Amino acid sequence: MANMAMTDTISNKLREAFTPESLRVIDESHLHEGHAGHRPSGETHFRVYIVSDAFKGKGRVERHRMINALLSAELQGSVHALAIHAQAPGEG
């Protein structure tokens, strides 16, 4: 896949910060052609599935804030949208 650079950047940052039990970062840019923020080069819309002990005892909004803060440079740059599915182990 050509658009791996941003996927790798996001994955690496999440792994370093949260030591996830499981992590999937999906580039969904192709699903957003013609929508706001889409670019022909892709790497604009991502979906993250992450399970980490770091999220234990935290609500959904706090989990999203933690991830958004970590990825603030990417979100201010080329990443237009980030859908987050963050869970603690055993949730589901």
C-alpha cells in the first residue's frame, strides 16, 4: 500500500505512548473522496482501534483526549479526521 507513512507514524506513536495489547490503524481516506479534507494523495482519514491498560478507569472522552493530544501535530497537519475506538483490556 502506498499510503503507509502516516499509518506507521500514528501506529508508532500510539505503541510508544500506550504500550497497547492490540492496535489497528486503518487509512480510510479512499472512503472520503469528494468530502471535506480529502486529498488525492490520501492519508487524511484514519480509524484507530486500540486496547491498552492506559485507558483503565478513564471515560471515552478522556481516552480520546489522550490520543488527540499525542497526535496533535498530525491532526494540525495532514490528518483531517481520526475515528477512535479505545478500550481497556476486558472491555468490549
